[in-house]
Amino acid sequence: MEHNDRWIQIRFEELEKRLDQAFSLRDKASDCSKAELRDRLEKMNEIREQLDRQAKTFADKGWVESQFDSRGHRLVNLETSMTKLETKASELERIGDKRLYIIGLVVAVMQVVTFVAIRLME
């Protein structure tokens, strides 16, 4: 019986040793998993911080829309001004053509008068 007790005692100690090893390995695996998770979370936090810093450099949507609206109104005003200027330019062109026509007529009449005056003086 003593032999059996001794054998049971040895088996019990071996099982206890294996359990200790298993728990030790589980603890090591858990520590490694925790370390990997911590590293991953730190990297995610770094990315999140980088995105937050980057987002601060972006223009506010309301501001951008107001700038586009403002520039749109200015563009419409510019187009209106250009149309007015083109209209005035074409009017000036017509007036200028009339003036040149009148000046041409005056010059022609002066030449005729001069020619007639020269003929009369001969």
C-alpha cells in the first residue's frame, strides 16, 4: 500500500508540475497577447492623433461654402460688368465709325472746295 501511496504521490506531483507549467505558459501567452494588443492600441491612438491634427488643418465646410458663394456672386458681377463694357465698346465703335465717316466727308468736301477755289483763281 505504501508503494501505491508513493506512486500516487509521484503522479500527483507530476500532474501538479504539468499544471504549473501549463499555467505558466498560459500566463506568458496572455502577457504576449496583452503586449501585442497594447502596441496595436498605441499605434491606433497615434493614427487617431495624426488624423485629429490633420483634420484641424482642413477648412471648415461653412467657411468654404461661404467663400464659394462670395466668389460666385463676384463672378456674376464681373460677367455683368464685362457685358456692359462690351456693349459700351460696340456703341463707341459705331460712334467712332460715324465720326470717321463724317471726317471723311468733311475732308472730301474741303478737297472739292479747294479744287474749285484753285480753278476759280486761275
